[in-house]
Amino acid sequence: MESVFDRAFAAHRAGRLAEAERDYRAALAANPADADALHLFGVLRHQQGQNQEAADLVGRAVELRPNDAAQHLNLGNALKALGRIDDAIVRFRNALTLAPDFPLAHYNLGNAYAAQERH
């Protein structure tokens, strides 16, 4: 039997964002401490331009699973979109500390530095 989280993730991957949002909300209603649902719902809200909510959701996921490089990366993305470049840099650097060979974290860190004209 497919879980509500699995349905949300499948809908998210397929680009059915409204359906994914509904199911992520249902997964979190059933388990507010589901780090995967918090993280991916945060990614979805970032994709929808809701960056403060994205930062809040992914931030909660990071608190639950602080050693997940992808979560730090996505928190950095939401923070950068909010104009909080220094905070985003911290998160991108955290991602690289956890996963030194994470190409997207290197790329996003470089872009954050470039946004501050720190080439």
C-alpha cells in the first residue's frame, strides 16, 4: 500500500504540484516530525515562490536531520531567494562540510558569493 508521502513525492516528481502539496500536508498532519515530508514540502514551496515558508519547513527538517547535505543545500536556496545571502552561504558551506563532492553545493556557494560580488 502506497503511503501518503509516497503519493506526494510521486506527484511532485511528475509536476502535479497541487496534488503534491495536498499530500505533503496530509503526511505532515499525520506526522509533524517527518523530516522527508518537511524537506520536500519545503522544496515544493520554494518552487512555488513561497520562500519564507520553504525556509521554515526545510529549517525544521534540518533540525531533525542535521547531517543531511541536501537539506542544508535546499535551506540555502530558500534563504538566498529571501535575500539572506550570508545565511545561505552558511548553509551551502554546511552542505559541503557534510558532502565535500556535492557539485550543486559548490555551484550554489559560488553563485551566492558572486551575488555579494565576492568573486
